[in-house]
Amino acid sequence: MQKFKYSEKFFEITFSDKISKQAYLKACKWLAVNVWGNEGLSEYVSVRILKDSTYKLPTFRAELYITLDGTGKKDEYCHKCKTLHTVMYSMDKPDCHKCKLQACINNIHNEITGISKFWKEVFEDAEKI
């Protein structure tokens, strides 16, 4: 069984302060309140905090990624394929070398795109307030 994860960046925010430690703590506080404190989002999110040297003040950039574990979905897809193949062609075993796994990958991509679009809109609307 192969394991794979699929991630897509959906949001980025920067935090600056005169003191580097304070900028980092601002980023951590924002993440604690807005990401890890949100049960619906924390299930899917991966975070990367980077020091950004393009600004005059010490700045940290938090990048948010929606991440889905594709392993379970792949196994589910394979099970459905084998079941359907057995029902349709009861004499032959399914030929996994000619697998149409791309359909499964497209389903995962569509799901992650929908989740990421939703949370991007939530964060963009929250920034306007």
C-alpha cells in the first residue's frame, strides 16, 4: 500500500514587529486563534512559518495549506473498482496494471479545491472586518 498526501496552499499572512520574537509570537497567536482553535479547519490544515527578509522590520510569513490524506481514498477507490469488476466480469480478476487511478486523484483534487476555496473566502472576509 502506497501512502500519499495532497496539499494546496490557500492562504498567506505576514506579521511584522520591531523585535523578531514579537513578530513570531504574533504569528503564533494568530494561528492559535484562527487555525488551531477552529475544529473544522484544523482537521485539514498544515502550516509553514517562514522568516521573510524582504521587509525592513523583522517579518514572519505564515503559509496555510489544505492537506488531505489520499491513502484512504485510494484504498476505497481500489475496493470499489475490484467489487465492480467482480460483478461485471466474474470470471476475470481486475488488472491493477491498467488502473484508472487518475479518476481517484481527480476526485481528491476536486475535494481539496472546494475545501481550500471555502477557507480562503472565510479568511479573506475576516481580513476585511
